[in-house]
Amino acid sequence: MNVDKKREKEKQLLKVMIQIYCRGNHGKRKELCNECSDLQEYALKRTQNCPFMETKTFCSACKVHCYSPQNRVKIQAVMRYAGPRMLFYHPILAVRHMITTLKDKNVSRRNIDKIYQ
């Protein structure tokens, strides 16, 4: 997959998940609250500048965590909250995310198996 296309898909997923989180926790429907808006801006900037985009699936699977400790806690809360709800709000994105995650786990498992053979 093209790295730029992959980067844009990850940004889209981040935006949707932060929107779901903000709606559920801060009551904002159309626009994000200031806290969520700041987190989104931060996360999108990190995704845009990620040097590992070609090889990683999602930030949670990356070996290098470039988020500050406070923002890492915030984005983890967003992912925990929005992840299960993605099926209701954006089923196609949710299924695509699950498939990508499962593929990555299978590739990682195969690589580990090769190492120990």
C-alpha cells in the first residue's frame, strides 16, 4: 500500500475515534471540545511525521512511542472508549481496522516462528 494513502487512512481513523470519544464524554456533537481538538491536532501531527509509517500498522503496534506521556494516556483512553463503538458509528472503518490488526498479528507470529526454527 502507498505510504501516503496509509497515512491518510490512519488520520481518518484518528479523527473518527476522537469524535466518538468527545461526543460520548464531553457531549460535543458537531465540533470537538478544546481538549479533544488539541489531542487531535497533536495526534495528526505525530502521524504526519511518523518515520515508521511504511512498516507499522498503527501507533499501538509501534516499538517507538513518540507521544508525550500525558498524550499517550489520553489517546489510550480515546482508543479504549471509541474502539468498541466504532462498529455502530463507522462499521466499514472498524472492520478495516480489525482486518489490518489481525493481518499484522499473523505476520508478526510468522516472523517469530521463523526466528525460533
